[in-house]
Amino acid sequence: MGKPSSLLPTTQPDRLTDEPVEEDTNHSLSRGQILKATLRFNLKLALEGAKDLFLAPLSIAAAMLGLILPSKRAAVPLKFVLRMGHRFDEVINLYAIKELDVVDPRALPATVESSPDTESTELPTS
């Protein structure tokens, strides 16, 4: 009879190019990997939030310091805070989760199919 249909590779259009992308069933994730990726992402979100709570008052203080410095050096404190935040973002790399690198994002479903009995959320065009 052949392979069951659930084991056959399927193709879906790429969300950006509309070219078919073949799903690779050899790169499935275990529940443990999904849990680890979720925990890592939430830890990164918490660190990102702590960074924001730290940098917000620091940026205000830097701006106030910039107001009393000579005009040639007025932006230095704020630029320092901005560089510090940028470096932190590079280290945290919020949306890079190594457990998920095995999954090609183009193979994920682009949208959820709506059933005929659900209301459309699209706005009418005029």
C-alpha cells in the first residue's frame, strides 16, 4: 500500500517567496528540548526586562548630565548608555534559541486555517 500519509514529506509555500518548502520530519524536537527552549526564552525575557528597568532611569540621569556639560560633550553620557544597552542586546540575543535551530522556520505553518463558521477579523476595504 505504501507509507501512511503522515510520514510522507509535505510541501508548503514559503511565507516570503511562495516557493514550496519541503518539511523535514527528521528534525523534530523532543518535549524536553521544547521545554528547555521555552525556559531559556523566558529567562532572556526576564533579563531584557531587568535591563530596561535599569537603563530607563540611567538614561534620564545621562540626559540630565548632558544638559549641564559643554555642548561638545553633551551627548557622551547618553551615547554611553545606548552603547551599553546595545552590547547587552547582542550578548542576550533574545530571539536566538539554539534548541530551535534544527527547525526550518519556513516549514512552519504560515497561518491558521479558518473554518467557515468563524467570523473574519479582516477590516472591510473601501
